[in-house]
Amino acid sequence: GLGVAIFAVPILVVIQVMSGLFWGGATVYKLLNGSGFEAMDEV
């Protein structure tokens, strides 16, 4: 029981962190892609 929990909890935490970084990066990318980069491409 405890061994599995000690092994599983860090994995769940890592998955949550990676998911958060992925969605945060995707959101920033969309924001930059929608405004800043398009304006730079036009110039």
C-alpha cells in the first residue's frame, strides 16, 4: 500500500506539472501567435 503510494504520488505530481506547463506554453504561444508574431511578419 504505502510503497505504491510513495511511488505513484510523485508521478501524479509530475504529470500535473507537465500538463500545466504544456497548457501554459500553448496559451502563451497562441497569444503571441495571434498578436505579436503576425504584426512582425507584416513588417
